Amino acid sequence: MLRGIREHPEEIPQPAPRRIFQERQSITGLPLYFQGYLSVRHSRCQEFRVYWTELRGTMLFLYDDKKAPTYSQKLDISTLTSATNVYPDENGSGQFILMLSNEEVELKANDCECGKEWKGFILTVTKLSVPPDESLLPGQLTRMHEVLEKEKKRRIMLNNCSSASLNSKSPPSSTLTTMPACFYAVSWQEATEMLEKNPSCGNLILRPSSDSKNYAITIRHELDAPCLKHYKVMSTGTSYIVELEKRVTLPSLHDVIDYFVTQTRGKLKPFVMQTRTAKDPAF
């Protein structure tokens, strides 16, 4: 048995209870594609640590316990360049390295089959293509193709949200798929904690709303005492409506952020981590 892997009585990871699933869904705001136990080691660490891991969108959410409603770490794998087996000639190894833009992360599954599945699903969502691995079983390939279609639809929805009403002032080379840099797939509680613990990074966060269909703005500003406020941002499909005393309609999420910044004469600043690593400082 590989070092650092716990023994678990169940051969197939069982899904978390529905209540926990709903809480995690609300917090992450992303669809669940695959889950199970993984040992994780960052390039700066010497030891592996076992987590119950969920692949949601192009994020890996790491939980200390299978029943924990909130994650302890999250890993953005959208910038994946390669996934390489540590022991390519060892059939029983489920260990591989993810090469990301800012770090290397080593993952270790319970066995070779689990490792192939994890690697396959990760490559599917990051490369938008099912890997041509002849050792994958028909059932595994079918699930990966299903996840591929779901991820493609999610990307299309993101593209529509970010570019629904781009006007002629936008430069032709502008990237239509990007969200504002201050967007984080977190709950209002997590956004509040991030703002409180990292004031130097900014004081305005764009996040999914609780209904998962719209967005919300969380801000923290100093008056006589720190003040927190939340504003709902509704998507109409072609524009965004900010719920203020007098509703404001804007063409894009970038314009929503710009509105808050300009209306406060720069007192509100988009929250951007200096280096977005696998573990947010807020957790």
C-alpha cells in the first residue's frame, strides 16, 4: 500500500448525505463531477495529506472529513498544463503530478484504477476533451463524456454572462470568457471572512448569489466602524440589474464592478489576491 493512503472499508466512494451535498453546492456554486479520497502534497510540503475531494467545474475542493460541509482548501486547476504519472512503469500506482501555472501538486489515489479515473476526469474538464486512454473502462469513458458535455454547457453560460452585452467600445482583442478578477465562487460568509482577513487585497467581492442563478456583491468599508453590505445583482440574459434604492442596469459584470468603484470615488476596490494559490488565506 502506498504511504499516506488510509484504508477505507468501501471500495466505491459513497456520496455524501443530501443535506451536506446541498450545503456544499450552495457554498461552491459549482456542479459536482467526481469525488473520492485523494492524498495531496503541494510542492512546498514534504508529507501527503488525505482529503475527501470533490471535482467541481475546474476546481478541486478538499475537505478534512467526508461529512464536513465546508472545504479546508481549494485548488484551481483551470491553468493545468500537464498531468504526469510519477511511476509510469508501475501498474499499481495511482500517483500523478499536476503542473499548474503557479505550482506543482502531487496527487495520490487509493489504487491505480482510482488514479486513472481522477486523472481522466481532471483532464476532461481542463482540456475539454476525454483523454485517449485505452485502459479506461467503457463505463468510465461514458461518465467522462457526460461530464464533458456538462462542462461545455457551463463554459457557454459563463461566456454568455461575461459577454452578453459587450458594446462597440470593447477592443476586438478583449477576452470574452473572463469574469472580473474579484469574482470568487464563495458564500457570503466566506466572502465576509476573506474581506476581514485580507484588507490589503481590496474590499469588494463578486460572488454567486444564494439562488445560484444570479450574482451578489459583498463589500466591507470603514466608517466609524467596519461595515459589511451585500447587494444582489440579477442577470436578465442581456444585462445586469443592481438592487439599490434606485435600480441600476448595466451591460456586463465588469461594468457592475466599475460602477461601484466610480460611484465611491475609488473607496471601494475589487478584492484580488496577490497570488491565488491552492489554499486561500481566509481558510
